[in-house]
Amino acid sequence: MFSRDIFRVKKVSLTTVVVELKQQFRVGNWSRKWQMTLIITPTPTKSILRISTTVKNPLAHQRSSIGNTLQIQSSQSSLDEVIQNLVTTKFVKVKQTQCILYVMPETVRKLLPSLPETKNLPLGYGRPKAIDQEKFKLSSLDPTYAALVNKLWHFGGNKSSQRFIKRCIRTFPNFRLLEPEGTPVPWSLMDHTGEVWMGATLPEYQGLGLVSHLLFVHIQALDKLGFPLYNHTDRANKIVQKIRHNLHHTPMPYDWNQWNCVPL
């Protein structure tokens, strides 16, 4: 049995928007619950993304993780000093990555009308260049391809990350393009926080605009389901930033930091 997602705006003011997205999923004796709380404000020092997940199974209890990695995301760059001081006493290695947080235009209009950027938002999403849709067929991933996604994912490469990817494929909307022999060429996934990421393209098919087309399709599908749409990109990744710009993804006017903490 699957219960519909609960999506609601809890509080809206001139400075702050609080969004809650909850989901319950049950099959037989296995059940899963997750909740994402997104707090958005134009003031950089107060913007935070808080995520909590729980997994319930009568046979086992497992904490959702990415390869035994704790990931923290926030616009507060000052958190770096606090995190670095904390991990020195906990035998943890931490890496900070400066990113750009993107929110889709319609999500900005609905939830952040007071942002100055809202006045200059384009109407709708940018359309990617056309691809050969007879050659590349749109489909969704199945869990058997978790190993391939895991191989090309920046945070993947181990058994725990592969299990995480497999759960995302089974639970959340995802898309792929198949080449004539049935191999997925690019793909785009969604995780338990509602973010669209883990996308990649096989090296021999890069530069054809396939991932832009797939992201466009994925975002449109999630928009129809009512998800608050966002994603982030490493500031050093200029190629993906260009794709985001062409698709009219809106960069937020503050830094977005990511810390990945791995036990030593």
C-alpha cells in the first residue's frame, strides 16, 4: 500500500518560507517514512536545509546513508569552523565543497515572491536542443542498473552507496534514455530529500545534449506532482552550471555549502 505524499507550506512571511514534504510507503511487512523540511529565507545566515529519515522493518533497522557518509548542507559558510572543530574529536574526515543552490522558476514564484530575482524570472523552463528521439528512447531505471549509476556517481563506488541508489530507484521518480541496444546512456535520479541529482552520461555520449533533455523531462514531471524543485552544483563544475542556466534554473543569491563527513 502506498500513501500519497503530503506537501504543505507551513509558514509564509515576507522573509521566510517553511515547506514540509512527507511520504509514507508500505509493502507487506516493510515500511518506510521520510520527511524533508526546507527553510528558505533571503538572509544568507539563516537559510538551512534539514533532513530526517527513518526506515522501519521488522527484520532489520537500517539508517539511510550514502556510503556511511554524513552529508551536511547549508548556506552558512561559518559552520565550517564548527564542523572542523567537532570532527577532530570524533575521528572523522570532512571535506567542504562550495556549491550553487538552484531553485526552479515556478518554485521561486510560489514560495519566494519577495526575492528580487523573482521580478526577472523567465516564463517557464528553457527548452534544450532537440535530440533524436527515435534513437534514444525515454524510460525509467530499474534497480539492476544501480551498479552502473554507482560507478559514475561522485559519492558512489562502494556497497553502501549502491544500496542507497537502489532504494532511490525503487522509491522515487527517475528517468533514463536508452540507446538502440537497450543500454541507459544518461540518467537522472531523485533522492529522499526531494533533490534531483546523481545524473550522469556515459562518456562516449557526452556533448550531445542528452542530459539536458533528460533533466528537462524530469523537472517537468516532478513539477506536475507538486514537488518543490531544487538542486545544487559544485562551483567548479562549469559544464553543469551552463546546463542549469540554459534550462532557466534560478541560482539563489547566497552560497551553498556541502560537508561530507567520513569515519576514519
